[in-house]
Amino acid sequence: MSELLEEIKSQSLALRETLNYIMNDGKPQFLIVKDFIKKGGINKLIFTGMGSSYISTYLPYYILNQYGITTEIRDSGEFLFNLFPEKKKDIFKNTGIIIISQSGESGEIRELLRKINSIDDTPLTIGITNDPDSYLASMTELQILMNFDKEVSVTSKSYVCTLLLLYVMAKTIIGEFFTNESEHEKIDQLITEVDVLMNDKASLNKIWKDLIDSFGYNMNFIEILSRGSSMVTAHQAALNCKEIAKVYSEASSISTFRHGGIECLNDNTTIILITSDNKNLQLNTKFLDNLINNWKCKKVLHITNQNFNNKLEKIHKNSRIIVYRHNIIDNYLAPIMEIIILQLLFYKIAEKRGIKPGSFYFTKKITDDL
């Protein structure tokens, strides 16, 4: 078994260990963060990271803004070089900056922390890292430790565990975690579903055989579309598709895709569509209808947790649409299942294309260069 596949298949165990850590040794960290934000008068949060760590910040961004908490997300490189204020540095007053890095040693993260800590009125800094001895852990006021085994291949288990940590962090800030038993039950169900997927041959074959046979693997480009909280999946899937299968891919909201993207549709266009809630499913109905009946495409893989009404059932009977349903109903937890499904798909696409899945050609796991 390759290192990447071994790490992909270990994700149910990694998620279980992360949940156990959250509910026990890690619990005080989340409650301290909540108290600091509440009692310190923090009225704005900025989440920042690089690569998958940056993409993971979309999840708390969607959760917290829905609850009226002003939240921004920033690529740490852009934050460092182009978005850091040179004049009015009191702009970070009453702001909490949450910096995410598995290693805690990325070049952009180190330099960004130096800049933040040089401000006279230093904002609250919270480091989320897997290394308690890292630069990030030592240079932030508060820390949440990831507490999972290090990866050696393309990001998989570290990403889904980070999503789980950020879900819990956001839900703790708004007062819905550690006070609501149903939250723990939803996560427990998610992990059970992931475990079944990884260990049931029929479930794996549904992706590795049925999906591959109908979706294909000889594509040059994949458009990955979504709305709402599943945008976190779209962006990570585009990254994973490039790193694992070496197929160029682009993530876009459907709203943005309608402004320009649809002009590039043709008979070879391959699309992955991700829908995790009923509101956005209804918004996507007209898009899917146009895509099949008025525009052009080759294949659409629709990953969803939703049931279809009669109109959508009729649209999905078209041979160009393939549906993959999963059972994670909560639209903020669904991205964990969605990306695991796509990791498995991209792994098999790479194999079919004669590529060693998860091998790096021109980069490495931790990027020190700026």
C-alpha cells in the first residue's frame, strides 16, 4: 500500500483520536479561546494560513459569519506582503488573528508573526499547529494543538482533522459545543461513516470502479463547483486534484462561474458539483437544467447529501450526470466526507493515468521559501 493510500485510509482513526482529544485534554484550550474572545472585547476574527491550512479557514468563515461574527480569511503570503497595514496599525484593535500551520514553520508564517508581534498594540494571536515546539506555538498568545501523527505524503488526514478542530472552535465560540450533546453525536456518526467507507470493499468499489467507469480518468481539466460551506471542499479538491492526479483543476462558486466560466463550456468539459444543503440545491436546479439542455459538457459528477424532487430527478436521469450520495446531513460537517470521497477518486485517477499518487515533482511538504 502506498504512503498516500495508507494515510487516506487512516483518516477515520485520525478523526476519532482528534475527537477524543477535543473532548478530553483539548477541551480547556477551546474554552480558553472562547473566554479570551468574549471577555477581551474581540469583535473581529482573521483566519490565515497557507495551502490546505488556508483553505480550511473557509469552514469557520461560513459558520461564524452566519452567526453575525465578523470574520475574514487571508492567504498568509498575501497578508504578509500586500495586506499588512504599513501606516494605520491600530486597525487590528479588538481583533483576534488565528494562524494555522501543521508544521508551524512555514516561511510566510514566521515572517507574518514577526510583523504582527512588532506592533505596539499587539492583537490577540491564536496558533493552531501540530508541533508544540514550533515557531508558531512559541510566538502566539494562545494555542490549539492538532495532536495527530505527522504526514509524509499529500495532505489528507491533517486536513480533515484541521476541519474538525475548526468546526469545534467555531461552534465553541458561538456557544454550541461542549453544551450540546447532539454535536458530539453528529461527529461520531460522521467518523463511523468514514470508517465504513474505508473498510467496506463494496463502498470503495463504488468510487474506484463505478465512478471511474462512468466519470473517466483521461481528462485534462476538471471544473469544481459549489456554493456555501462546501466551497471549502471545492478549493481543497482543486488542490488535491493537481497534487495527486496531476490534472489541472479550478474551484469556483456557481455564481462566479456564470460570469465567464460558462463561455468555456464544450463537449469535453468535466465538472464536479458539490451540494450539501437544500437551499443551495434549489439554487443549482436551473444551473443543472441549463448545463444539460442548453449548454455543453461531457460529464458532471454530483456529490450530495440531498434527495431530489421530481424536476431534479428528471434532470439527473441524463446519462452525462453521475450522482454520488453520502449520509452526512450537517452542511458544516459534510465537507469532511466530501473531500475524503474525492481523495479516493483522485487516487484512482492517478493510478489509471500511470502516475504515482501523492508524489511531488517540484515542491515538498513544508515550504520554507517565501
